[in-house]
Amino acid sequence: MPSSLDRCHNIMDLRDLARRRLPDPIFNYLEGGAEDEITARRNSTAFDDAVVIPRCLVNVSSVSTKTTVLGQPIDWPVICSPAGSQRFYHAEGELAAARAAAKAGTLYSLAAMSSHSLEAVAAASSGPKMFQFFIFKDRGVTRELIERARVSGYQALCLTVDVAVRGKRERELRSGMGLPMQFTAASLASFALRPAWLYRFARTGSFSLPTFAARAKSNNILAQTKYLGAQLDPTVTWSAVREFVDQWGGPFAIKGLLCAADARLARDAGATAILISNHGGRQLDGAASPFDVLPEIAAAVGDQVEIILDGGVRRGVHVLKALARGAKACSVGRPYLFGLGAGGEAGAYKALDIIKSELVRCMQLAGCPDLGSIGPETILVH
């Protein structure tokens, strides 16, 4: 008899299954965006503005999706975006997600605010991994994180630059998942209605952000989030970036850029890749979608840095359209997290496999036997 995951045929099926299995505050924390969530929605609907122009009578009996991103050979041009606190969605959290990414033949990005330490996640999977970080007020914390990532074997770094302050995420405020957490009676009742989630969560011990436990001098999540909130530095400028690029000395991505001018500054600071991103619509509502600004950025720096589109990808055809518009690869967050919430490691792998399978089929139907055959002529943008 088919399992619940077997009955999930697309990312939205996994999303619906995750919604049934997660407490409402947790699901809304995962899916929600800032304010009216216009940008969060636009990230996906922007792809509808482009249509594919197929080529026919092309031999597509074998399709190659292999590429190299951030110095790492991967089986297909999609990587996993960094996302914090993944134990919210499944007891194994980042450990399960990293293993799923390796099985899917791609790179996993670990968020600084992870619910398993960067060392534990490095040990959990032999697949390629990137560590995401911020430039904190205490630069010593940032330098320490970079060295820990190096010692643990991460192959690339990702600096997130679009969180000078935290966006107004109203779903979180209503449910009590804001900072600090203050759950409503309805939220607490929702947790009680998910006993399986509660059991798995409780079985794995108290929730924490262990990468920062020593610095926060506490294993308590509230103390840790208070410490990290105080470390966000709205005074950081481009002049601060080069130090950390030089300290790392390897593949270095900057995430959160939406304009060509900033892409040039990232290039000049030594970045080898940029993630065009609006933080999944969780920061500035009303911001442009990555797909909207991709052509301008590709024209500005596309032959000098790797361009990764981060945000809104829900289908394999979205990946094809992004590549046609100038991206080297795409990065997905919510899709594999929906899978994680729906079924742990197996669910996260299912999400990635769905998008990969859709991409292969889409390339066959579009007459594109390899990634090099995807170009501006592959799509028409209205």
C-alpha cells in the first residue's frame, strides 16, 4: 500500500502533508513571509511570466544535468539553501537534510542558526557542504565560525547580507514564534493536537542553537536568540567583507543581493558566487523577486562570478527558466523543508528528487539534452 510520501507527486503535495503533521505555529514559521507576503508569493509567480519555446526532433534519450557549483561537482543545478532551526520540522533536522542532499547528489548549505552544531552536521554526511554566516558586531565570533567551518571540512562559505534588521513576520507574531517566543492559547492547543511531533521533539532533548552555546554562555534557546539578536550589525558595509573572503581563501558566496550594483561590489570584494535572494520574502515585503532581476545581474557579472537564483523554485521548469535567463544554478529552501516536515530524511530527499525528475523531463520536452543547450532562446518572457 502506498505510503503518504508515495502519494506526494509535487512540492505542494509535500507542503500539504507537512501542514497536517506540524503544529500550526511551526508550519507558519516555515511558510510565512514578511507583512502581506506579496514578495514571498511573487518569488514563485514571477516564473509564470516566462514561457518555454521547445525545440523538436532533438535526441533527448540521454539528458546530462551535471555541473560544478562553488568548486563542487554536483549531479544537477540545484543546491539546498541555508535555513535555521530545522529540528522544528523533524527531530533529526539538519542531520537528515544534509544526508538527503548528499543522496540527491547536491550541495547542502548549513545555516549559522542551526539546531545541530556545524561540527555534528559535517560529521553526518560526506556530501559537499557550505556554511552560512553573518558578520556580527563581535568580529571575533565571525572569525571563529569561519575557522570552525574550515576544520570541520566545509568546502564553501556563504555570507548573508540582507538581515541588517529582522523583517516583520506577522504570522510569527500572531502565533508566538517571534522573538522572544510568546505562545498564545491557540498555539499551545495546536501543539497538543500533534502528539507525534511532540513525542519526537521531546525525545531528542531541549531545543537549542548549539553552534552558539558557548558564546551565549547558555544552552537555553531564549538566551541564545537574545544573544544572536544583539549581534546583528546594521552598520556593516562592503568594506568589511574582504577580510572574511581572504580569511577563508576558497569558494565564497554572498547571499541576499537583488541589484547589479551590489553584484559588482560582491565581485570586487572577492566573492566567487552570488545568491540572488530576498530571503524567501521574509525580510522586505515589496522587494523584487530573484527571477525579475536575474537578467540585469547576469549581464553585469555573469561571466565573472557564479549566479545562483535563490527563491520561489517549486518546479523543475522553474530551474530551466532560471538557467535560460542566466543563472548557473538554483537554490531551494522551503521545498526540502516541506519534505523534511512531511517525512524526515526520506521526505527531504523526495522533494529534491521531484524537482530533479521534473527538470530532466522538462529538458527532454524542451529539446535540451544538456545544460549547455539551455539559453535565452529557450524561453520567451512576456
